[in-house]
Amino acid sequence: METPDNAAQPGHDAADAGAAETPTGVAAQDWAKASADPQYRAAVVDLLGALAYGELAAFERLAEDAKLAPTLADKAELAKMASAEFHHFEQLRDRLAAVGEEPTEAMDPFVAALDGFHRQTAPSDWLEGLVKAYVGDSIASDFYREVAARLDGDTRRLVLGVLDDTGHASFAVEKVRAAIEADPRVGGRLALWARRLMGEALSQSQRVVADRDALSTMLVGGVADGFDLAEVGRMFSRITEAHTKRMAALGLAA
């Protein structure tokens, strides 16, 4: 899943802050111990299923976006990123199988919501596709990073690993900024597009959680070391702040 790198972008701020703290509770356990709680196990299976389908969808979308690329070099770059996304999907699929879950069954509950998001935010051109991959997917990645801080050590490492940047961050920033410099009018259109992506991505994340009892229970503290309601508000504030910084990196107004 495309996320900004530490040096250039803010997407890791919250996760880095959480990582600096000594893990406690479930976060200090491994999967074998933590998964003894059936509610926690169900929540993690849901989380991995959602991530796995997200990575598979990202692979498909990047491969499709490559058709819009203006040059062969750009096409090859997107193909390389698509390959990285598919590798992330394979890691999640293999982990689900390793813990005794059927990967397709774990993914299935999230297909409608994620496909709906992609239908509603289908880019009309190359630049909109880049902004979507950089801004839209990064919002979802920020959300998963926040949740990862509450997971057992084995699952946390897997989740953070598959959220690693595939190279799309710096590539998107370079291409979008160059397009705006060549034609400043492009900036206004892309800023509106990015705002729409922000709203759709947050709504989609909230829908996914609300539809799955195990995930929603984990988030609000019923399972593992979940968030209280005040912390949920702060979490979305951090995600919004990171989005604003990404917009600035692209040369767009939030």
C-alpha cells in the first residue's frame, strides 16, 4: 500500500510515536498468546482480510493506471509498484492460511466496500490516478498504522511491513509538482479531487469498521488495548493533519 517515506512525508508520525513507547498489554504479546482470546483473533482475521483485499485491489488498480502513463518509463514504474503490492497481498494471504483461516473467506466481507470506494473514486486521467494512490491510499494506511500499535508483536510487524512505501510517494510528488509547474490550472482541479478522496477514504474506513463487530469492539477498547472515544477523535485528527502535509508536498491546498 502506498505510503509516504519518513524523510519526505508525515504519514509515519503517529506510528513512530507509538513505536517509541514500550509495548504493554496485548502489544507486548506474541500471536500465540494473544490469539487465545477468540474476540481478538476474530478482529485480527478481519483486519488481515481487509488489508489483503486492499493490497490485491491496489495491484489491480496500479496495473490499470499504467495504461494511462504518458511514457514507457512511467508505465514501467507503475508496473514495478503493482508487483510490490501483489507481494504484500501474498504475505497477508500466507499469514491467514498459516493461522488456519481461508484467505478468500477472510477477504470477502470487505470486497463490496472497497470496490465501491474505487468505483466512486475512479481517476479520469494519469494525474488523478497518482494523487489517488498517494493521498487516498495513504489515508487508509495511516488508519491501519494507528490500529497496528494495539496489535500483538507478530501481527504488528506484518501489518507495518505490508504498509511500507512501494516508491509511489516520491514518484507521485515529482510528477504532480512538475505538472502544476507546467500548468498552474491543474493544481485547482487536483486539490478538489484530493479533498474528495479524503472524505471518501475516511468514510470507507469507518464503514469497514462499523460493519465488523470484532473490529469495532477492538477499536473502542473491548478487545486488546483499544482506543477510548476521545482517542478515536485524536486518531482521526492525526490522519487529517498528515493529509494536509501530503497536500502541501504535492503543491496543493488542503
